[in-house]
Amino acid sequence: DARVTQTPRHKVTEMGQEVTMRCQPILGHNTVFWYRQTMMQGLELLAYFRNRAPLDDSGMPKDRFSAEMPDATLATLKIQPSEPRDSAVYFCASGPGTGAPEETQYFGPGTRLLVL
Amino acid sequence: ELKVEQNPLFLSMQEGKNYTIYCNYSTTSDRLYWYRQDPGKSLESLFVLLSNGAVKQEGRLMASLDTKARLSTLHITAAVHDLSATYFCAVDPTGTASKLTFGTGTRLQVTL
């Protein structure tokens, strides 16, 4: 059963602390996406990678957020320092990246982050 | 800036009734996606619509795409409680299943 996995599923932290979220894409998928979901802004694309290379991170606040793919099975999203306005659900998604017409993105369960 | 708007934002309907959710987008795109999200859960892909006039059906849900009008619809036939969820459309003007811009979502509540 191929699924995107994310850890942790829930995180409560205090303002100023570093937060690291991890994602394991579906095996064989070469495209990875990070989204943020809030009530006010909805679903926003933060960054995405293809073959581990960052292709677009224009949706990500550069001063405190960073995204990396240390290897093909792990993507990370870090926030340092965290702020209360970062409270949201962060989704990772992956896609095969084959360019097939019906290709879609497969979402992980999300990390629910609360910054106090 | 690409804008994707859905209406209604919230829909309460009785079981057995029919209704349509609308998705309008502001730029040319030949590819449109529909996703479902249950409360507190992840997003599940429902449909990928690839061209003008495309129609896809799965159970009580039918999605269509009119690229000239920049409009997609998600039609619900004879709603059942299990369809209660939030439905999102998303547009990908790049045609690469990459830079998806999501709509605001339509929260559907089907009552007995």
C-alpha cells in the first residue's frame, strides 16, 4: 500500500523554537511538494522538488523556512525560529513526475503544527 | 496572479438531492483537478480533467471542464451522507501536475 508518510503528525512548540517536519514520498515518485493549509489562506504551495532539486520555493517565507531533500526517500521542511502565525497543517505530496496526462499528486496525512 | 474560486463555500443538502459545485479560474489551463478532504484528514484525488469538454464520473460524482469558460463543475447526484466532505478544485496552468493553485474549497454537508 503505497502512501506518503509524514512525521510528526502533531507538534506543539513555543515561539522561537525550531520545527522540523519530515516526509517520505511514495517509492519511485520523483516530485515532492510542500503545502500549508490554514483557514484564512486555504491551501498554499510552499515549495517543490524534482529529482531532489528545488524547482520552486517562491511560496515559502525565505527568512525562516527552509526545505531540503537529503535523499530520494526523505524531504524536510524546517522553520527557525517559529512564530504563532506559522500554526497550520503542513502537507507533503508526491507525484511520479512522468508527465503522463492523468498524473496527479498524492498527499500525506499532514503535520498539524501549533506554535504558542 | 491565478485565482481559483469555488461556489458555494458551504452547502448543506438533504440525502437524495442533486447539486452542483462550481469552480472558476482566471487563466488559461487545460488541466484541472478535483480533490476530496474529510475533516482532519488528507486530500484524496478524485478526478483529473484534461481538455475542453472532458467529463468524468465516479459513483454519484460527475466532473466536467469547459476551458473556454474557465469553468469546471462537480455534480452530485442523489447525495448520501458519506459524501460529506470538503471538495477542492485545483488548476495547473503549467500542464505538468506541479504548480497547483487550489480553490477555496466547498464544504458539503449531507443531512438525513
